[in-house]
Amino acid sequence: MENLFDKYGGIEVMRELIKEFYAQVYARPEFKTYFAGTDLGDLIQHQCKFFAYAMGKPAEEYKDEWLERGHKNRKISETHYLRVAELLRRVLLDAGVENEHVKDIMIAVASKRAYIVNL
């Protein structure tokens, strides 16, 4: 069976979807401090690896320590984590990802919460 990452267009489509996600995140002032000193290109590349994981690519392409290291000392609250997750959900739906697949992706995102929330 084809994984969701490939089903929805692979790296090129996902990169554009991720760019839209970060446009939504960056447009909200309450999230700006989390990205101070962060290179957006690197962040998008990292997020492509996470999306590959969340959408059914092999787990060895994504490592929890990357998430933990990237979010360490960012003081991310549960509230902000949930708001960003909702932005992601909305971007996925707006891009035409089927509701059931969005649910599966959000479950994968939720499974990594402990590496993101640190306040």
C-alpha cells in the first residue's frame, strides 16, 4: 500500500504545504519568539522529514532527538502547541488531505508532544 506522503505528492507537494503551514504560524505574533534565530529553510527541511514520518515513511528517516533538540529551551506551552497543531490540521484540510488521513497525521504529531512542549 502506498504511504500517505507519496499519495499526496511526495516531497515537492509537501514542501509547499509546509511553507504554507509556516506562513500561517509566522503570521501569528504569539509564535514569533519560538523562531528567533531559526533559519526557515532548515526548518522546512526538518519538517519535511517529520511529515514523511507522520505520513508513513520509514521511522529511521526521523529521530526524536531532532525534535527534542530543536525545541529545547524554547519554552513551548501546551496552549501554543495545541494552537500550532490546529493550524497544521487546517492547512492539511485546506490542501485537500482527506479527513481520515488528517486524523492519522495528527495522531503521529500528538505522539511527539513530549519532545515539543517544555513549559
